[in-house]
Amino acid sequence: MLLRSIVSFLCAVGFYASVFMLRKSIRAKHGEVKGPSVVKSPRANLFAGLPNSLFGILYYLGVVAVTWLAHARIFFVLAEAAALLAAATSAYLAYSLLFVTKKECPYCWTSHAVNWSLALILPWLV
């Protein structure tokens, strides 16, 4: 129960950061974000040209659903695979923030920390 609550808290934090960044990317698309921003970078849309934050929203909702509703081991294995993919994507994007775009983004770093934490915690739920 405690681990499920921790996972839920982490997903809530990641969900909030993802919603914030999705709204910002939509505003940027409409020209409402002035100056440079990570949401204007090509790295903000890594998969299928869609905002990374959209995938984050779906990911966090999926992890919470699996955490509380799934009973079959396969769902936990799939959640851990998704967590590893999210953690690897976060590593790539963190590298980009530090060495390529050199932009500050506390919401990005929050999501990265959540992704890395989930990748470490989810195996304990199986």
C-alpha cells in the first residue's frame, strides 16, 4: 500500500508538470510564448511529432491505473518497460538541457526526477 501511494504521488507530480508543459507547448504553437523555450525545440516532440508532455500525461495516468487496478503480472512488467523507456528518454532530454539547448526548465527536471524514481520503484510492486 505504501509503495502504491508513493507511485501515485510521483505520478501526480509528473502529471502536473506534463499538463503545465503541454499547455505551454500549445501556447507556443499559437505564438504566445515569447523568446526561447524548450517547448520550441525539436526535442520537445520526439515521438510522432507530438509533444513529449502529451506522452507524459498518458504515461502517468497509465502507471497509476496499473498500480491500483491491475492484477496480472504482465501489466506490471509492461509498466516497468514503459518506465525504463521514460527514464531513458529523460536521460536524453536531460543531456539536451545541460549540453545542447542549455535552457533552464524546472518542470522538465521535475518530470525527469519522477521518471527515474518510477523506474526504480515499479519493480518492487511486482
